[in-house]
Amino acid sequence: MTVSIAHLGPKGTFSDFAAATYAKSRSDKETQMKAYPTIAQAIKATEKGETDFCVVPVENSIGGGVMITLDTLWELKTLQIQQAFTLPVQHALISKAQQIVDIEKVYSHPQALSQCRNWLSGNLADAQLIAASSTAEPLTRLEEDDKTGAIASKWGATVYNLPVLAHPINDYADNYTRFWVLGKQAATKGTYTSLAFSLPTNEPGALLKPLQLFSALDINMSRIESRPTKRLLGEYVFFIDMEADASTSKMQTALELLKMHTTNLKYLGSYDLTEIQEVL
């Protein structure tokens, strides 16, 4: 049986590499990669049954949360987090130029351009920086223009058989992205558990009440992030990651008590987190 995996395309993006890394870990199954134009489309493909899983970014150590991943998961009903893993993000300058100083234009995703701002200022101060829809999107045009460069991964350079002129060029060495593997299978056991909820009222202490439950039950929160509900100004959805297994009695107690202080409580899954050091 072939396992299909949705991810953000095109080929050569960091998400493509992340999906390929997950596929490689599924040595028990034959895998098929399916690229989609947006993160939301990749997630919805799994929700609709077009694919078995999707691999999507949820947080970057420099840029913070990936809002479209959180918003889309909140909107849907059947998906749960099956697994999480982190990948180091190392940007490369890719070009067919003979020298770096010959490059007149640099294309990349706005986040990648931002993460290499100091390097670009010091090495390509006069080059025009142009935003692209992904890190991989500009790579197909480099073959035709040796005055143009792109910031992408070495994986992207390998996929499109292009030269790497400099690597790594990101301003912060400790640049990691966390990815979630989403699927329809019930995810009830792991070292981390994720939840999302909204509050019944907007009043003093409304958020404190559910958070105090975790403290009282000795459950450590590793992340909390808010997103607007898109209904009323000042109304939010809260996403929380906890270092706890959902199958334990204290987490089961927490889930029951949370129902008293929240509305639209959504269990997102209990899963393990793996740190992957491989970089291409």
C-alpha cells in the first residue's frame, strides 16, 4: 500500500525536503509525494482524503508561528498531529553567476530574504531583492540569467542541478523550523500534547483560569500562541503545546476541567517530537 504525503510545493522548498525526510522515515511503506501551491491546500487535501498525511511547518525559531497552519487546522475537524520534528534551516545563495558580485537581482520568499538581511547587506548591498512565492519558485529561472541569484536550500540546488555560491548565509546559525505531520488517525499517546480553544467571555482572568489548571496539575506548557477568531476584534483562539502524554490520568483530568473554562476546545493530538540534524 502506498502512503501519500501532501506538502507545500514546488519541488526544492524546505517543506519539500521536510516531506521527503518524513517519507524516508516511513521505511515500512512505499510513499508518494504530492505538492500543493499553498499550505492550506496541502492540509485540506489530507482532510478531504486526497492524501494520507500532510507535512506542514508550524513554527520557526526566528520568524515565529506559521499562522496559516494554525488557522487552517482550527477550521477543520478531523485532523490530528501524528508526529512533530525539527529541521535546521540553512539558506544558500544559488546562482550561475561566475562571482557573487556579478549578481544584480536576488529572489526568494520574504522570510528567507529577512533571515539573510545582514549577509545580503554585507555581500550584495546593491542587488535588487525581489519577493517570490517560495524559496524554490525562482530556481527555474536561474538557468537563463547568470546575473540573477536565489536564496533557497542546498536541497533546492540539488533538485534543479544549480551551483551554490555561498552556504550558509542566514544571519542566525540556530535557525530551526518545526513541522507537524497531520493525519486522520487518532493520536492519543506521545511526549507532547497540543490543544486549541477559545474563551467564553472577554473579562479579567478568563485566560488565567484554564492556564492555572496546568500549573495545579504540574503540566508544563512549552508554547502558547493566540490567533484572532476573525469574528470580533479582541476575540482570540489560543494554541497550547504541553510536555505531557494525553493518555495519562493528569492530562485526562486537565481535558475534563478545561471544558468548564473554555469554548470550542479542540484536541489536536498527542505525539513525539524528533530533532533531525540532516541538512541538504
